[in-house]
Amino acid sequence: SAVISQKPSRDICQRGTSLTIQCQVDSQVTMMFWYRQQPGQSLTLIATANQGSEATYESGFVIDKFPISRPNLTFSTLTVSNMSPEDSSIYLCSVGLLAGVNEQFFGPGTRLTVL
Amino acid sequence: GEDVEQSLFLSVREGDSSVINCTYTDSSSTYLYWYKQEPGAGLQLLTYIFSNMDMKQDQRLTVLLNKKDKHLSLRIADTQTGDSAIYFCAESPTTSGTYKYIFGTGTRLKVLA
């Protein structure tokens, strides 16, 4: 298993600013993912964070808006850039353990409100 | 498309059984998953089923898989108030070439005392 922490747990931000969310895992993992969960909605994958290379973004998400860093196998950051109220969501990171049943473990999420 | 569909809401009385349904699209998924999200918390894996199985039972949870119809269900026996949460099914299509998940729309279960 893996224990994941995220910082901050919540924030209220002004339109046009940027917020960086941190994700820390208690063990080295290969796969790390960032999801967005808009109010009352399901989880949508933003990107796969790759260690040592650029993140792999899903359709509809771009690096300029959601830059991601993955400097090592236990840490990643997601930045939400030039925020607008439509970016108000919960942002979750998860890690995938490739062994076994490909289970993903999720962090507690960061609740972002953009005014 | 990659839509995984679920009914949005389910309300049951404490002690009754709950059945949450999911329709998925990609038959290449090796495993199918059920996750639980409690208010203000992240997601927790409840159970999973291997794609070549029809049924899996795990204490109060029973998962049924109909591959022909691409239909997955989660039955919770003797539902308790602590089971109130949002339940997501998820698939991990091997055709994607990655290990990413596709989540269902989520079912909000409300258990009435």
C-alpha cells in the first residue's frame, strides 16, 4: 500500500493567480496521476506525472495551464495557472502500484475555490 | 467513447441491501474496481473483480460482472449509515497502453436510519 499526503488541503484563490499543489508519497512509486473532480462530478484524469520527463496530458488539458513536476519517485506538484472560477474543483493525486491488481491509492485531495 | 455510466443517487433504509450499477465500455480492462469516497475524503478502494470472473464476494460486498453486457454491480448487504458515501466504479483499459483509470459518474448512496 501507499500513504499519500497533499498540501494544501484547501485554498481560496483570486482569479488570475496560480496555485501549486504538492503530493508526497511514503514510498517510491512508478506511476503518479493527477485528477480533477469538479463539484458533484466524477474524477477526470489530468495527466500522468513521469519521473525525469514531461508529464503525459489527457485530452483537454495542457501543460501551460497545468504544469506538473516529478523530481523523484516520491513527490510531484501540480500547478493550476491563471485561475478562473471554472477551476474550482478538488484536485487529487494518486499513485499506481503496477504489481498485483493495478490498484491506485489516492491522496485526500486539495479543495480549490477560485473567486 | 470511454463513458462509464452509473445512476446518480440511491437511497436505502438501514439494514436493507443496496445495489449500485455501472455500465462500462472497454472490454479490454483486466480489472474493474469499486471505490468509495466519503465526504471530504479521498477515494478508498473497496473491492475489485478480475475480468474473467462473474462474481466476487468480500464480507458484506458482492460484485457481479456481466461481460457480455459490460455491466458491473456492487451489492452491499445489511447497509449501515456509515456506508453513506459516493461510490465510483472504474475500469483500466489495457488498450490505452497505460495504467490509467476511467471512472464512472459516481452514485451517491444515502442510508436512512
